Amino acid sequence: MTPEEREALVAAVTTAHRERGARGEIRGHRAYYDLDDAGRVEAFDETARQRALEAALDAQGLSSTARAILARIR
Amino acid sequence: MIDLDVHLDAIRLGDVAAFGRFVAGAERGVRESLRSFAAQVDCEAVVQETFLRAWQLAPRLEADGRPNTLLRFAVRVARNLAISEARRARAKGVDPATFDEVPEISPSAPPDPILRRAIEECRDKLPQRPSQALAARIETGGAEPDEALAARLGMRTNTFLQNFSRARKLLGECLESKGVAL
């Protein structure tokens, strides 16, 4: 895997979009399973930073994760 | 100290806006509590599932007289989901000690207008394509996959991801130059 491919996988995992499984459960992102352990931890940390940024920009402090959750229960 | 249980009565009555205020204050803590599982499970999926369960189970939750009952409950749910998922996936080397370590977590403070201004100033300096990729992610709130966002912007998915990564990098450098760490 090239550094560019790895970076693209990490970026892909940072989205708040997740598919639902057959039983309605929220599934892990496909790109997550293509990363090694270090890449997965990097994706976790990058996601945390991204959510902090999104929450800071939102008047109600909602990140894209929060908005995805609220969309599911509305 | 911030006590997110101020929203609990309204949440029990089905008030989605009150639950949104709870999630805004609780998300960071719940996510941080999962860091030791990051190599074994996709924690974003666990975080989302956790809050859906918190919403469903909040009406039956009894406050124990200490602050942040619902936040502590959510952390417990998150860690149980992560352990279950790690076992289901037969992840290698799940450290049993991890199971018992429930970290101390605290709610997030409300949005800081000074921080927001700093981020917006840095966003304004981004080149067009990275700025578009970042905006697409933020504005859609996880409602659509990157393939759809990329198509709307006339980019291939890989180009979209490269632009998003570039935006994050440039934004990080700009914020660092302002002494802001996220």
C-alpha cells in the first residue's frame, strides 16, 4: 500500500456516514478493515479532531456524528 | 461542573432537541473512552450505536444521585458494544485489562465563539477544491457516502479524499499557527 492509498483510507474512515446491516445495526466502514492497526488508530485520532472541528463550527455544538444520530431517531 | 442530566427529563419525554444537546456535550467523552479499542473496532459505528441505544433506554434509566447519569451509562454501553464487537470479529490480542478500565470522562463545554472564528478564518484560506470537499463532509452530516459527495462535486472518490485530506492538513497547520490545538 502506498502512503497515498493509506492516507485515502484514513480519510475515508473519518466520515460519519455508516451503512446499516441486515438487522439494523450500524456497520463499520469498509475502509477501516483495509487499514493496519496503526492506520486504524490514526483514523480514530483524525476522526476525533474532525468532530471537534465540526462541533466548534456548529452553533449548537453538533458534529456530523451527532447529526447522523439525530437523523436516525427523527 | 457540567451535568448533562439537566436534559434527562426532557429526553425521557422524547424531546429530540434535548437529546441533541446531550449528544453535543457527551460525544467527545464517549469517543475518548473507546480509544483503547481503536485498532479492533470501528469506533465511529460504536459511538453512533451507543447514542441510539441511550435514546431508546433513557426512559428506563434511574438517576443515581450523582451527576451525568446518562453520560456514564452511555460510556458503559459504548465499552460493552466495543468489547462485544471485538470478540465477534475475533480481533487479535484484546487485552482483558481493557475491559475493566472505565476511564473518567467529563462533558464538553458549549461551543467557543473565539475558536469558531479562528477555524472560519483558516477555512477561508483553503484552496477551492479542498474547501469544497471539507464543506461537503460538514454540511451533509454523515447522511451520504463520500461517493455521492464526490459525484456532486464532479470529482472521483479518490480525488475527493485527497482534497479532504489536504483541507484537514492545511487547516491543522493554520490553526497551529494561531496556537489552536484540536
